Amino acid sequence: MEKLEVLGANTLNGQVRISGSKNASLPILAATLLSDKKIELRNLPKVKDIETMLLLLKSLDTKIKYLKNNKSVLIENNKKNKTFVSYSLVKTMRAGILVLGPLLARYSKAKVSLPGGCAIGTRPIDIHLKALSKLGVRYKIAQGYVYANAPKGLVGAKIKFPKISVGATENLIIAASLAKGQTILSNCAIEPEIKDMVNFLNKMGCKIKWIGKRTVKILGVKNLDEVNYKIMPDRIEAGTYLIAAALTKGKIEILGINPKIIRTEIDILKKIGAKIKLKKNHITIQGNKKIKNINIKTAPYPGFPTDLQAQMMVLLCKADSRSVISEKIFENRFMHVSELNRMGAKIKIKSNKAIIEGNTKFEGAELMATDLRASVSLILAALTSKSKSRINRIYHLDRGYEQIEIKLKKIGAKIKRLS
């Protein structure tokens, strides 16, 4: 099994170009099932979750062809795709459930395995299913699968989500795009990746319009167009490299990212002491010698993202005094804490709060990654250690970060992959 070896105590300097967004690509790939027209997607990141989603589409008889030196993908669905999604294809990836909406919209039936993914909380799909039932879907769960059908097809409705859910918002927008009549969804998630998916759907011929901060109106359509679309950049990857610069007191230029979509993260890094300059698609960050403490709560966008909580925790281990991170999204997202404490951190967990003492001098260690973002937090901690660390189970990391060791090497990290 592959692992990463990191020799720390390096200041990171140089340029990093941000890859396409994994969290935008996955719902957009699911949404391609709505159409039997040619769809070309550019800027897909080369990460494991995208490979898995493409395999899932292939299992449904979708044709996938790589173009232009593998920098874009041509997708063509059959007039009649399959509607069964096996557990083997979604056991490692939460986003597999997103094909439920488009399959029901197009074929009025689907059998989809309950999803897997990182072990960071329960993340139930009941919000998806209850909302879909209001569009006319009947469903049951048996033997680990969702059996769903819409005897009269999907019919538009007014739906208010009981709580903000990224996945449920995506699934319902996709499903309602072909439903009869009008659908209004309220209390929606508004992450930039959802806005990117909506832009893709509208370019394909759907009629979707935001009519309030968290309210969207969808008019169902019958016909869709061919489309060529470029996926947005990955804001979580950008945030990770910004934190790496602040942590190692280096100077990094982040290329290919719109600063507007990570405004909250930039504001927090400035408060901690980093010096940041912004241009249209370009961020320059200079880490400060002194890292100030701060208290943070994760929250739905535009709040601080749960996907950067583990990385920020490593940075706050180096702060001059105590900080607190409150995890408001997932109930089991502090699994990296025990590994950070083994490296010398002083972090206590009380309910959904991590209390971080600061002034940590990380020591190298043999480490075990527990989920995608925890994996990269261990790399960040290892980068500041004066000795060698080895990070095991990095298949988690490969699900969401494209060529991370190559990108880190280019800016001065001493890191290599071991088989």
C-alpha cells in the first residue's frame, strides 16, 4: 500500500496552479445523465473520485472519451441508459447518490446503492428522498439500496429543505430540471460548486434562476442542447495551499482561482497574520513569523468550510495562544486530532469543539490518515517537523488532491511517495 514520506522544516515558496474542482465536477458529471446529446467537460481534476464517477457512468452505458491529451472528456449517453448503480461503485464515494435525481428525471425509475465516502459522520440521505417524494417519487430502502420510481414522472412542487444540505440541493435541482412544470426550492445550499452546476445546466438548456439568497426556481424542460463546459477551480485545494504558506512562513502565488469564492478563508488568514494580495485570478500570500490565535466555527457557505477545518487546526497549533474550532457540519470530523497529538499537538475535544493550545513543535511520526481532509492535515503538520514522517492510507488523499506531492515538491517540500 502506498504512503507518503515527508521531511519537514521547509519554507514553501513559489507558484501553485489550482486544479478543477472535485466538488463541482461530481454533480456536473451526475447531471450529464439528463441528456443524450454530446457533452464536453474541460478542467476535470485527475483524482480518484472523478475516476470512480466516470466508471459509474460507464456502468450505466455512458460512452466516455478523453480528448486533447486527456485535458477534456466527451460524454455521450444512450437513448436508454441502465438505471442500476452497484454498491461496488459508490462504496468509496458519497457523490454516487447524485445520480438518483437525473435517473428518476429521465427514466422515472432507479436502483441506487446507499453511498460510502469518508467516515466523518452519518450524512443521511433522508433529506434527498423526502424532497424527491414531493416531486412524485415513491421509494423504499432494502438490502443497502434505494429502490425509487415515479409512476407519473416527476412533477414540479414547492419544497423547503429542513436544513441546508449540499447534496440534497444538487440532487433536487438536477431532478427538477426535467420535471413537469415549476419547482421552487428554498433553504438551499449556495456553495460556489452548486452555482457552477447551475451554470452548466443552464448552458445545456435548462431553465434555472436564483430568486433569493437560498431560493431557486426551476422550470422543467423537455429538450437539452450539446454543451462544452469548463469546470471551476477547486477552492478547497486553494485554501489548503494558502494555509501551507501561512504555516511554513513562506510566500506562495496561487494561480487560477477567483479570490471572491474564498473570501471568508482569506479574511481569517489575514486576522491570523498572513499578508495577502489579491488579483482577478491570482492570490499571493506571505506567511507571518507570528501566528495569532482565533476562534472559528464551520458553517455552510459563505461560512468557513468544514473541508478546511483539519488544515486550519494544524495552523492554529502554531498560534501564540489558545484557539477553538467548533465543528457545526459533521459530528465525527475530529479523527485527525489523535494523530496530531501524537506529533506533539495539545488538542482537547469537548463535544463539537476542538480546543487547541498553540505553540506546538511538531515531531515526525508514523501516521495513519482517516479521511480525505485529515490526510492533507497530516502532510501540513509533517512539513513543519524537524524529522521524518510517514503517512499511511493515502488513498484517501488521492480521492481529492491532484498530484499533491508533485505540486508541493515544486514549491520546496521534501516529500516522496513510497510503494
